[in-house]
Amino acid sequence: MALLISTYNWPEALKLVLDSVLRQRVLPDEIIIADDGSGEPTRAVINAFAKVSSVPVKHFWHPDEGFRKTIIINQAIAGTESAYIVEIDGDIVLHPDFIKDHRNEAEKGFYIRGSRVLLPEGKTNRFLNSGEFQRISAFGKGIRNRFNALRIPLLAPLVIKKSKRSNNFIGANCAFWRNDFMKVNGYNNELKGWGHEDIELAARFINSGLSQKKVKLKAICYHLHHALNDRVHENINYRVYLDTLNKGITYCANGYHH
């Protein structure tokens, strides 16, 4: 199993994320970092982490030519032999049982849709400034979507939903089999700019016969607060998603193989 982390020019957040990887009770077999053109401070954080990590760390980077997350993720996945990929963003701090939970939920014929706890700005700034992430209580102040902060593995089977849904998929906490990813040709590199590259991939997963497994009360993670991304391409990308879904498209021309 590989843990895939996508990042872009936010080394302070990435450091908190990588610290949380070191605290995992069960580690992934390798960590692959898809870096969409970050500068030297990010490289320094990754190099420092690689020195203390007990599992291999691979850093995939290309020059900064705007938002090209799909391209660098496809490259990173091409660079791993792992059969199963757990994907997060570089602003997602992990609960200590995150990898363990994902390992336990992996199931043939399904891709995983996880959830995240949205951290308030004040808490996020405190963590970033101190360089230390403190444990979050589901009942703490300012926590939205508290249900996502609860880890109750015994009850998780009661709330896991299996469906043919794709429009709720988030790349910030998801997992899939590498073979399934290659079968649909990975992320669609035609989607330029922020938005909907994850649900468009999910639509092709569904069209190719997979189902979604939506996991709650397990695989907990915390999303550091930040300003919204530039959404100028969002509507165009959403139209591509609808087209993919409605036409039953299973393979994108310009993706993992292009």
C-alpha cells in the first residue's frame, strides 16, 4: 500500500501532515509525494522527512506551470509498484489509525470515499505557528462536521454506504486499487485548474463497473483551514464530469497513458 500526498507550496502544512504519518500505528509500505511545482522550502521539508521515515519516500516534482495536479499525480502513481493507493492532500493531517483503517476497508470492486474534519482558522494557525498538531476532540470548540471527528470502528459497519455515486468523491481522503486506476487511465490531464478532477475520475470508476464505499467513523483526518482556491475553471471541469458520467465514458484519452 502506498500513501500518496499531493502538495503545492505550503511547507508548513506539509510538515504537520508528514509528522502525522510518522505517528501512524500501522505504516504504509511507501510514501509518494506528488509535488505540483513547489519551491525549495517544500523540498527541504520532504528531504528532512525522508531521513527519519522508516519506509521509502519518493518525491515526484515538475516545474510550476499553473495547476497541473492531475499530471503529477499520474506520474507519482506510475512510480509505485504498490497494488493499493491511499490518497490525501498536503493539508490533511492524519489520525494515528488512518492507514490501519484504510487497510482494513480495502475491498475488491470498490473505491473508498473518506471524509475529513474541517479545522477552524484559529486552530489551524496555532498548529502552523507552533509546528505541532494537538489531538482534536470531536466536541472541541469551533469544529464543524463533528461526526467526521468520531472514530468508533465497532459502529463503522452500520454507517458504511455502498453506492454508484460519484459526485461526492474527494481526493483529500480516498483510496483505490492501482489496477482500477490504470484501467480508466488515471486522472484526466485535460482538466486544467482547480476543481472536479476527483469526481470525474470517480465517474469513470463507476462507469467501468466499480462501486463506491463511503467510510465513516474510521480513517479520520483533519483539513487545515486555508483560503479558497481560484475556481475559474470549476464550471468547465464540472461540465466534463457530467459528460463523462452521462455518456458512460470509462477511459480518458489524456491521462496516466497519453
